[in-house]
Amino acid sequence: MQQFWDRYASRNEPWDKKWYLVNLEFGEEHKENRSIILERLQQIGFGILSTNTWISPYYRPNEIQKILTEFNMNTGVVEMHGEMKIYRDMVAFVDNVFHMKDLEKPYKNFIKVFSKKVEETKKLYREEWFVEGGYSLPLLHALGWEFLSIATDDAALPKTVYPAWAGDEAAQLMIEFRKILLEASIKYLEKFA
């Protein structure tokens, strides 16, 4: 979850218009770890440009080095960081690489479901029966699980690259609702301390 929030913070910062490309050639000794490595790349905000080439608008050399070290991949790797000319509509390009439109529907569903719940919970979260009954805990779990299931696949691209994004509204809803539920959950758990 923290990896998403790190990317989300970067989304709101000025972008230097440089792309970070990583090309990985998987030799026989690394084939068994290929899917794990590719999943890790996605988790840190990379999208697949072509079969072995991954791209991110964020410069992440430390995270890449950590993955390479963990899997002992010290050969067959090419990293590039710099400006890149894209001869296609930027929104179409990033949708193709990062599958942003695929995330739109789950984010909108998250917003629909949890915006109703947050309004209901705002009326209840300080009520003694709500706090004492621990009703915030299952809501907090459901909120975190639903959001995480979407956000782990989200590169949280810079606003200059992908300005209209349902993930912004979903992230703000997550922050607001989590704050309310955390307050009630802490009060509930204090009685066990």
C-alpha cells in the first residue's frame, strides 16, 4: 500500500518529462523468477512497453537495484532515463502501457460504494454504540482491501501525463474515510490495552 501512496505523492509534483526505461533479458537462471520480478516492477509503477521493456515516468534506480540484487540479476539489464518522443496521443499511449482505462471502472465502483458508506459513517462514528461495538474495524478492513486491490495496479501517473483520473477521487475518499474509521477503531481498541 505504501508503494501506491509514494507514487500518488509523486503524481502531484511537477514532472521533469523524463521516462525511465528498464530492459530485462531473462536468462535460463532467472526464468523461474520472471513473473515475480515483473509483478514487483508493476508494484513500483512500471508499465510494460514491450516484451522485456518496462517504463515509468518516475526515476526509481534504488528500487530497481533492490530487485536486481534480490534476484542476483547483474547481467542482461539496460536502464535508460531521459526525454522520449512519443509519436502518438499521450493518453492513448499511457492507456496502452499502464492500462488506465481498465482501472477506471473499479475506481468508479469503489467511489460509488464507499462514498455512500462514508456519509453514513460520518453520522455514526462518534456514537458510543458504534465505537464500543467495534463496527469500524470491518469497515476499515473492507475499505483498505478494496482500495488496495485497485491501487496496486495503478502507476499513479503525473497529472501532466494523465490529468483526468478517477483514482484521484478514490484516493481522497480513501484518506477521508480511513481517518474517520481509524479514530473509531483506536477508541475501540484502547479498552483492550
